[in-house]
Amino acid sequence: MQTQYKTILDANLPTHSVMGLRAFGRKVWAAEVRKMFKELGIKGVSVTAPNYSMASMIDIRLPKVTECNYDTLTVEQQYGDLPHNQLCPACLERWTAEQKIEAILALAFPDLNDRSDGQSDYFDRCFSFN
């Protein structure tokens, strides 16, 4: 296990949720997410509120995989959507860490994850994972 994902994978799920953040701007969302990550002891995750003109989400960046062995993958696997059960161990660990972050955010900030309207789901996204 890479140590860069250890704090994410070992973190407990939040015990409380924050409601009403939808009314505030993205900088407040980012500050609250950073605060929650600090409370949970999660390190190495970058949370930023982009400043470009059409920004509507906050960016969450996990550490990049450093020891991926792409030599064994075909071109289609490298650039296509590879099922998570076929990823190399390092990439699988990053994928698992991203899934854990998504679960933490859904529990901690339920109003930022409200995507119940099929017409506007794309515009209601609040988190962008990179």
C-alpha cells in the first residue's frame, strides 16, 4: 500500500453532516471540505475552487500513481475505461481511495450531492475529481 493513500483509506466516515452549503459560493464549499478532511486526518488531497469564468465545481485532486506498470497494458486499456478489477495494484488503490473520498463527501455534504433532477444533473455537480 502506498503511504500517500493510507490516510484516505484508513479514515473513518464522518459522523455529522453539514447542510445548507448550496447557498454559499464555491470558496466556502472548498474551505468546509478542507476543514472536514483535516478533522478526519486525511492528508495529501488538494481541494481548490477554480477561478476561471465558467467554474461551477471545486476540484479535488488525489496524489498521482507513481509506480503504475503500463508496459503490460494494451493501448485500448491505457486510454479506454478499464474496469477497476483489471487495474494494476497501484491504480486500484488510487481508485479505491477516490471511491472512499466520494463516499465521505456524500455523507458529510448531502446537499452538495443532490443530483435528483435528470434535466440539470450535469450542472448540479459540485465536485470534480482529478
